[in-house]
Amino acid sequence: MMSTQKPTALFWIVAIVALLWNVMGLSAFLMDAFAPEISQASYTAEQIEMAASAPLWYKIAYGIATITGFLASLMLVARKTYAVPLFLVSLIASIVHAAYIIISIDGVNNFGLLGGLIFPLIVVLLGLFFWWFSKYSLSKGWIK
């Protein structure tokens, strides 16, 4: 069995950034789910209609991505190996979520380059990084 090693400052920086990022993601999901009039205040009528008519599987993927990302971040800060599979689940759900925005609803034409392509890709890339970092942390013995 691998012994637990003392994590470096880099570990704590990444873990805290992951936690802050995922708190923002969870907050956005909860706002979209329970207060859409606030989260969609700057949307056009067409964008509001798209959000309202989004399929249930998309909304479920969004929830899974944000909830498991938040839980994974908590596990990383707590130095628990549960972070690795939770980050993977979050990553997979984020890919599904981003694919819907980019492909299914033509995100760039409906939400602009930033909201319809760049931001969804950033979410997926950060998810990939956090998953990789959790696996790296496990290999270094920083999480157990």
C-alpha cells in the first residue's frame, strides 16, 4: 500500500482553485435550476426559449457535472482518492453538456463565440486537467 506523502504548495493551489471553480459551477447550476429568471436576465427571447426547451438529459448532465465536480474538489482538498472517479464522472458529464451547446443548438450562432464555444471548451479542458491532477496526486501519494 502506498504511503501518504505531504502535498506540495502546488497541490494546495490546484485543489483550492478546483474547489472555487466548482463552487461557481454548482452555483450556476442551482441558479439555472431554481432561479432561471435571474440567471437568464441577459438572454434574448430566443435564448430563453432554447433554455426552456432543453432536453431533460442535458439538464441531468449539467447537474451531474457540477455536483460531482464540487464533490471531487472537496475530496481533493480532503486528500481522498474518491476525487479521481468523481472528477472522471464530472468530466464525462461536462463533455455531454458542452457537446449539446456546441453541436445540438449551434452554440456560436445562438450564444456567441465566448458562450457558445470557448467557455464550454474551457469547462471541459479544466475538467480534464482536474481529473489528470487527481490521478497525479494519487501517484505521488498526496491523496489516500
